[in-house]
Amino acid sequence: MVDYMDAAVEEARIGLSEGGIPIGSVLVADGEIIGRGHNRRVQKGSAILHAEMDAIENAGRLEAPTYRNSILYSTLSPCDMCSGTALLYGIPKVVIGENHTFKGPESYLKSRRIEVVVLDRLDCMKLMSDFINAHPDLWFEDIGE
């Protein structure tokens, strides 16, 4: 069985190796990864290319029923922008690696009937806490602080 969060962690590590922020994401539909991505704000000089946005973009243009039957996996709790994208496309479930280093609007997602699962994975926490300690200015830029 494929561990989709492992695939998201792999994406986070790729982003870190490229000099970016170590957050990864995959979009899964019908048991298959259809989009992979990682935070590329640094690499692309982008204002919005968070991991979830990258995974959804890399999945390409999809029909509405595909989104409504998909699951978004992210190594970190999605921010307002990424949560809004999940809501916009009707993605019914978000699986989060960890939400200790950053917690997005999970209660809002739940109030909008999106299932939110937090795995509390130590590897995800370590990736982020190590990065935040080493690059606090870049981290705060990424979350708009």
C-alpha cells in the first residue's frame, strides 16, 4: 500500500534540497497520486506557490467530480490560501502531517464539512522545526508575518 504522506514528505525534502521551505503535498484520487508538489516560493520567486497549490496545479485541470473524490495530503497544516483552494474545489478530506509548528484554519475546514485528519508525524515536525530555527525570516515571510 502506498503511504501518501510519505510521498508528501519526499516532496518536502526535495523542496529543502532546492533551497526552499520543506513543505510537501500530494493530491490523491481513486487511490492514485494525481498531483505532487512542494513549496516553491523561493525557487520560483512566487508569492503563492505553497506545496498544496503546487500539487493541485501539477494535477492539471480536472473535472469537478475528480476534486470531490480526492484527498489532499500535506506535511503541514494548510494556510488560509491553501485551505480556501481545497474549499473552492470541494476536496472533501485533508490529511495533515503535523500542526504543531503551524496551524491553519482547521476548525473552519471542519465547519465547512471537510474531514481533517492530523497524523502528528515526528518527521514532519522535525523538518519544519529545524527549518524554522535555521531560517526564521524566510518562514515568517512564507506565512505572511
